Amino acid sequence: MTSRYRKSLSLKKKMCILKKVNENQHLKRVDLAKELGLPVSTLNTLIYKRQIIEESHHQSGSSARKKLRVHIRKFADVEKVFLQWFNQCRSVKIPISGPLLMENAQ
């Protein structure tokens, strides 16, 4: 029994694959996956995560990245207020220590 060979795809490669999917919409996914040398499940995953991949490609400075990090922010409003406080302190040159940050973050 042989183990499966796993390879990571860069963001650039993922975008190229999605471009080929757009160009070859008349082909079945099985045939397109064979043509690209990918498992069908990988192709389906890329198509399913298309929006995340495209957003990451536009936001990322490097298209050689292989790992997508999607940040789920539970407390976006708190983070926004905390960042405003931090910027105000820095603008008036108040020294900010770790304990002070932790106290204000809570």
C-alpha cells in the first residue's frame, strides 16, 4: 500500500487553477482535475473556497504564501476602541507597558 503524496499549492498556483476552471467551464471537474494533475477533491475544495482565495490574493503582498489564515474576530468593536486608545496614547508619547495594555484590554 502506498501513501498519498501531499503537496502544498501556493496562492499564485491556486489562482492559476481557478482561472483554468473559469476558462474550461464546459469540462467536467474530473477531466479538469486529471488535466491539472490534482485530485478531484482538491479541485472541488479550491472552487468552494474561491472567494477566500481571491480575497487573500488581493490582500497578500506575496503570492508565494501557501497557508491561508482567516482571522475570525469575535470582538471587532472592542478591538477598534482599543486601537484608538493605543494610537491616542502613542500620539501624546505616553509610555505603554504590557500590564497597562492588559488592564485596558480587559
